[in-house]
Amino acid sequence: MTGSQPVRDKATHGGRSKSGTTPPAPGRAEIPAPVGDLLATLQRGGQAAYVVGGCLRDALLGREPADWDLTTDAPPERIQALFPRSIYENRFGTVVVRHAGAQYEITTFRRDVSYSDHRHPDAVQFGTSIREDLARRDFTVNAIAWGGRPAEEPAFIDPHSGRHDLARRLLRAVGDPDLRFGEDALRMIRAVRLAATLDFQIDPATAEAIGRNAGLAAGLSGERVFAELLKLLAAPAPSVGLRLMEQTGLLGVVAPDLARQHGIEQNKADGEDLWDHTLRTVDAAPNRSLIRLASLLHDLGKSDTLADGHFHGHETVGAAMARDYLAGLHAPRALQERVAHLVAHHMFSYEPKWTDAAIRRFIGKIGPGSVDDLLALRAADNEGSGLPADAGHLAELASRIQAELAAHVVLGRDRLAVDGDDLMAELDLPQGRLLGRLLDDLTERVIAEPALNDRAILIEMARQSISDGRLLDNRTS
């Protein structure tokens, strides 16, 4: 079994499903040559070996798998014996194998056990049957395997009709959905994420079970929720999954401040509430984690600031709430701050009459590295409000910003032709408040008139300011 292996869903070519209908073929998958090498090595060693899970699902859908996972009846020690340079550093039977410049996970068959905390198995029990292993997986479309035992012709193992559900684009829990979600509550969030990213419908019985078990998600770690949220936000239309989260009650558990937006009226698109506006905004945002997160959270403060039909200061309140929410999910600190920064400034109001100096002050306030992100957020917010993306002269503002950046103008102290050491040496100044005020004053004057950014001119301007005493006050010694 070397070289690229074609895999065709034989059940879709003349085979009939349990319902008596023949579903359309979900496509043809190609098993990459390195994966075929791994399967062959296991089988030559006398072991059963299969490609399994989401990678096979994606391949059959014609999507490029992010990675390839294998499963086998070999215990971890045997896998390591067959792959001497492999790594086994966990208790779940997963051995990491490097082959052909890539990394693959090979996991020993496992069987169902109890999950007392709704997150982790109480124990890990290795199994001997691929069907037993598939029975413990989350959804039928992830409970498909392809491969076989030594000397067997490779074949699909699909005891839960996962290929039929693939053809129907249906997400259905393996076995009893209440049991599946009771084992690991993250599976409920994964369900809405997969529905959005794969454009699937959730089986009604599975969706009802999510509603019954949504409260279990309260026990999930922030890191796991955040990882799923990022994947959901990367969907072509994140609103599909987010709306499912709201409808099933998951949103009220993992993002209660977002859930409060449902039913809050505002003067945006006719017949739509604040939650609808948020969903529209997220869908309109560029598919980048920072912008999608900021779009999701940009109006988080409106629920707390509603008074007399207005949301006074919601951007400031919302920035703090967004930071706190992301901190609770253990998002990277830098991401927390960047999202909060965008939320805090998304209500800016540009007018064509702004001077070039005003443009430079705007860039300095937002930061050169954040202006494009802020404009992208504002464009999405416009579309979420039923307006053209460039409403508010955004295209003109973007053009003027780019012109200033291309001119390498002074936006802060870091680009002044002098620094504190220069002023202390030339003017015999000590460190202190006066020095800071001088630098701020010079920066503001250069932002207003870039031609002043010359060392000799700035030192003379600083000397004149000291002579005039206009920067001195009762706090200055």
C-alpha cells in the first residue's frame, strides 16, 4: 500500500442506505503516499491500520484535510517499535510519528468508558476492534474508517452510516446524543461549529439533545471553548453556528453577554435586533481571527448602556467587557488588548474636512499597525447596519491614511529628529516632567507641520519654549 491511494465510497455506487434510498456520492478521496506508507508499515508488522475521523470526512467531501490521523490495534509500545523515532508522551494511546517531513498521530483503538466531569474519560481503555473504537466517537461523519487488517483489501468501515449522512450533509451524534454530550460537553459546541464550517444541518434529535445538555458547557475550560470559537469564526458564514448556539441555549452558557443582545431593538436593519446586527457584522468581516473576534464583540457594551433608546459610551464599556471575556477564555494577552482597542475606537467619525494633521493625529491615536484593522471592523459594522461598506467616507479616509504612512510622517516621539538625551545634553535639562512635556509639545508641532522635524530646529524650538515658560506649571521643579 504505497503511493497515493484512491478511496471511493463504494456504498454510493449502487449501494442502498438503511432508509432504502441511494444517496449521491460525496466524492473521491486520495490518501497521500506518506499516509499509505504508514498504513503499510503497520500492516506489514501484523497490525490492523485505518485512516479515521475528520481527515477522511474532509477528503470525501473534497476538502483538504488539515492533518491525517490513523488508528490501529497495536498498543503504543508496538507502534513505537514499528516507528523507532516516534514520540509517546500521553496516556491516550496516541503516538506521534514523523515521516516524509510531516507529523502524524497514530492512536491505539479505544473503547467507551465513563466521563464523570463531562470533559475527560475517567480511564483510558485500549480496545481491539475498529467498530468498538468508532462507537465512542462524536458524530457519524467522524466515525468512518478506511483500511484493514494485514493481507485484506482496504475497505470502509462505517457501522453508523456516516457516508450516508455525508451525502445528506447531516450532522448526527453516534448512538444516544445525550450520552455523547454527557461524555464531553465540548461536542455540543463542535456540532454548531461543524454545521457552520461544513454547511451541514444538525439532525433534529441531536439538536434537541444539545438544548437539553447545554448547561454542561459551563464546566468546559476557557481554552477549549476559545479554540472552538476561533474555528467557528473562520467559517464562511459564522452566523450559522452562532445562531445555532443562541437557539440551543449554548450561547447563554459560554457567552452570556452576547446572549443578552437577542431582543434588544436598535435603529439598524428593519425587523432586526442587536443580535441580528452582530451576526451580520461578523459575516461581513474579513476572515481573520482578530477582525472576526472584534466584530463579534464590538457591541458587547450596548446591553449595559441602553438608556432612552441610546447606547451612550457603549464602545468604552464594551472594550472592557471584551477584554474580560477573552481573558476568561484564556486568549493570548496581546489578542485581548488588540480586540479591546478596536472595540474602544470603532465609533470614530471621519469628515472629509479633516486636515492632514488631523489624519496624522488619528493614525497616532489608533496606531499605524491597527488602522487597517479598525477600518475593516468599521466596514463590517456598516454592512451589519444595512449600509454600504464604505459609508462614512471610509474609502477616502483609507486613501489619506495610506498617503501619510507612505510619507513616513511623524506620528509619535519615536520618529522625532531629537530624543530626551539630545534635549538634556543641549539644554542642560534634568530628567523629569518638563522633559516629557517638551517632547510631547515638539511631537504635536511636528505632526501639525512635518517640515519642522529637523534636529537644529527642534532644539531651538525647545529652547524657546523654556524661555517663554509656557510649559512650566506648579508641578515642575
